[in-house]
Amino acid sequence: MAAIIHIPSPLLPAPPSWYPGHMMKFTRMLPSLLTRTDVVIEIRDSRLPLTSINKSLEAALRKWRLERGWDANDPTRRIINAGPCERLVVLNKRDLVPEWGMEPFRLAMTKKCPDQQIIFASWHRPRDIRDLNKTLVDIARRYPHTPELNVLVIGMPNVGKSTLLNALRSMGIKGKTPKAFKTSAQPGLTQAISTRLKLSLDPLVYAFDTPGVMLPFLGQGASGAERGVKLALIAGIKEGLYDMDTLASYLLYRLNVLDPISPAYLTLLPEGTQPIIDLDVFLSKIAQRMGMIKRGAELDLSRAATYFVRWWREEGGLLAASSNLQTLSRPLFVTNEKGAITNEENFSVAHGWGFDFEWRISPNDFHDVNQKVVESDVASFVQLKMEECIGNYLVQSEREDRDETNISATQRKKQLTMEEKARRRTKYARTSR
């Protein structure tokens, strides 16, 4: 049996309010853009398939589908089919999440959000780009009387919109093609809607790249704080908004959840090291091994935190994604906070997939009385847990939308200013009669 440590959740700071002007401008322009759009490709990050959803775009997309003949009560049924109107959700960077969770996630999303067609992709994998290109070409060919197919690409900053479009262009246009869009590891490089990019000649398919659109406010309390740290870890918001110690603390927690027995960070530490939950202890071991010493012969923990986060972004994410279903189905026993082994039959431990999914596992979830793994139950168990996580996310999103206090201080100030102007206009109208 393998031992698992008790994993406490880290304390996180309040999220920032960060919404550049070009993003606000695009949000206002979206309804107009959709009038000449046939296919919307919403690109999300596979590591954050829920957090990288931009709820501020949902109303415009819902209205667009209804205007094009989709049934308001059954999102899988189209009443009037006069032309193309498809919404594809591409989960980019699929190589950074374990393969075993992709099909359970797709099935869970199909059940909870049937209007969204889920596609996993990575620009590193030519087959993924070829399949996505074929999907667009097939949509165009279903409507031969439409002279061209116009594709609008949207998503949060740094989810890989421009990179994926460059790969699609190279795949769809024969011969050598120049790189159409500049790309960057930092969020916010694309700040205006691009000119049309040709993705296919026969049939004609064009695409628009758009600036990354961040949520105007990440939310209040613990959920908003966690949302901000997740986005900072994948470089979805500017790195300077969070200190490296905060990012390292949350990253250590998540890697322990993803694989409580053999987390990916153990490759950075001496052989035989056990999983660690204390950030200072972990960073001290990193600093010792890497020779990170500052004046006074003290270990440089800040430098070690920076090294840890950047290691994960550059190569550690691939290691974390290499786990398989056996990681979930191994016989387990647990140690409590004091390190003592727990022998109770009803204990459970944290496990997850990506950074948005976390659930509890007990020894009897995958094992019969003879401690044999029932493989057929594992994928079904994962799908069920993902459905629960998605359902909780949707309920929380609806609750936040109804909560008038779930806005930033800046938004609240603007709201009060608009209310005051409205009162003055009403007062002036009355006195002028």
C-alpha cells in the first residue's frame, strides 16, 4: 500500500480587479461581431476548463444562437436552419493534463452543457490541428450556398488563441505560409481584433483573432481568491499581481492533490523524499539542492519559489500530466497531521484532474473485497465526480450573478455614479415641467 499525507488548503489573498480598456471595448463590440459570424471557437485552457470560462460573454452568445434558430428550451435542437451557427469549445494545451480525464470530462460537459461541443487540442500535435481544421471545413461544406465561413475566436488571455490560429493556417493552406499573428508567453499581446485570416481555400474559411477577455471581477471570498491564483499560475493574468510565494504555495497544494503518492515535484528533490505539505520546508529543500544562497549564508526561499513556479510552467506541467488511471486506483492508507497511520475504513483522500477538479477517494471506491481494482468503475467514477464539480460551478456562477455585492470596488463606484446621474436627470425633468 502507498501512504498519503493529509493535505490542508492554503490561505490565499483577495483577487485583483484587472480589466484593461481594450477588453471592455471588445465586450461591447461582441454582439455586432456575432451578426457576421458563422462559427464561434471559444478557446479555454485544459488545466482550467471551468475557471477559463468567461461568463461575461455568455449572454451575447446565447442571444446569437437564439437569433439563428436554436431552441431556447432544448439547446441541442435547431428550429430554423438557414445557415451555419456553431459553437466549438476548444480546450487547448491538452498535453498539460492527464489523458485519462479527457473523455470523462467531455461526457460530463455534454450532460451538463449540451450546447457546447468539446474538443481537446494542442498546437504541438498535428493530428489535433488537422481534426479541428476538418471540423471547420465540414461545417462549411454542409452549407454550400454560403460563400464563406467566418470564424470568431474568443477566450481569456494567454489560452493560446493566436498560436492555435497560426497552426490552423499552416495546416489549411498548402505550401509555406508566414506566421500571421504574433504570440507571447505574457497575457495581453493581442489588443485589437485582427484582420481576417484565411484558414482554408476550398471551401473558403476565414477567422478573426480577438484580444483576450478577462472577467471584469474574479469574485469575492475564497472562491475569487483561488480563481485569481489559478489564472496567475498559467500566466493568464499579469504575474506581478501575485507574489511568487503565494503561487508556489497553491501549486504545491495542487500537485499534492493531483498525485498524493508521487507528486511531480519529487523529481526536483533528492531520491527517496516523501511528499511535503509545508511550503517553507519544501522551498528549503529546493534551495539546498540548487545552491540558492543569499548573503549571510541563508537559503534564498524567494528565489526557490520563483524557480518552482517556472519549472512547472516549462516542464513540470508535462510531468504532472503523465499520470494514469492507476494513480487513482492504487490501494491506499493515510497519515494524519501528526504523521500517524490511519487504519479506519471510512477515510477518504483528495484527488483531482487539472486545477479545477477535486474530489475525495476512499479505499473501497475501486477495490472489491480482495483488493482487486475494478477498472470499469474508474472512468465512471471520474465522470460522476466531474459532473458534480461542473454542477457546483454552475450553481455558484448563478449565485454570483444574482449577488449584487459580487462586484469590485471600482465597479461599485461606477454603479453609484450612474445611479446618482439618473436621479439628477429625473429631478431636472420634474422641475423643468
